Amino acid sequence: MRKLTYFIACSVDGFIGDPDGDASAMYPFVDEEFLAFLTSEYPETVATQGRRALGIDDLENKRFDTIIQGRGSYDVALKEGIPSPYAHLREYVASRTLAESPDPNVEIIADDLVGTVRALKSEDSRYGIYLCGGSRLAGDLLDEIDELVIKTYPIVYGSGMPMFGSGFAVSEFTLQSVRTFANGVLVRTYDRKR
């Protein structure tokens, strides 16, 4: 069974963006040391445009071969004229409002999100599935998430978009590792406690 990993950036107070979902306040923390970590440990999480700009488009996937993102996350790329932001992965976008895919590499999940994710998890592959966001999608898939990789940036929003846009439910995870960076960023990895 493949793992669904919610690989997400957040503030110290647990927000993945401001109230409108803008996470640009976190960008300055992607410095040389942290970028080296991302490109060596999680190269497939760097969007295709970024990979090309960094000259790492030929890096092999290490952990994921599939990405699932919500419509809001996908719209960030679409507004920049990028219909396939993770062309090096199989791309799925969960949306009830996007009538058809603007790119042949992007499949729209309009119905039965959980069933689709379970089918993807049951595939035979050595790679996992990267859940990119956003908040509501992560909330809808909370019971399916097997691993959390939380990149915590040393900023406080005060309010904003939470990591999980869902009703109250307690889900327990076990801490596996913590990595610290000179700029104050922490990367914590948790496995679901089953």
C-alpha cells in the first residue's frame, strides 16, 4: 500500500497561508541550505518551472510519482499560465468546479475523492503520493493521510488558512524526525498512529 503524504509549509501558529491562502511570506526562508535539502531529499516537490530554473529538471523522483492538489493550489499555477505545474509527476486536481482539464497531464477528480485516493494508494509502486494542499482538501482526506511532513517557518500569521480545513476530530500521529536549519525552519515528519 502506497502512502499519502501531506507535505506542507506552515507558520509557527499552524497556518499554511494568510486568510486568502497567500503563503509568500514564507518564501524568503527558502535559502541555500533549505533549498539544498529540498532538492536532495524531496526533489519532486519542487514545481517543474522551479526545477527548470534551478537546472534540476533531470533529477529522479525519490519519494513520489503522483501529486494531488486542490483547486486553490492549482489556480496559483494556472494564473501564471502553467497548466501542468508538476509535469514530472502524475497530476490530480480535486475540483467540483473545473469542468475539464486544461492539460492532458492533469486529471480532474470531481467526485469520489476518497475512493480515488484509495485506488491510487492501492497501486503497486515504490513511490508514494504527494498531497500538496490545500486546507479543505487535506481536511477531506485526513483519514487517508499516512504521513505528515511539516515545514514550519519562523513566522506567525495570527490568523489565516489552517493546515486542515475540517471539523473537529482527533487524529494521532507519531513523531519520526525533526530537522532544523540555521534560518529557523523546522521540518517535522510524523507517521499516522494506527
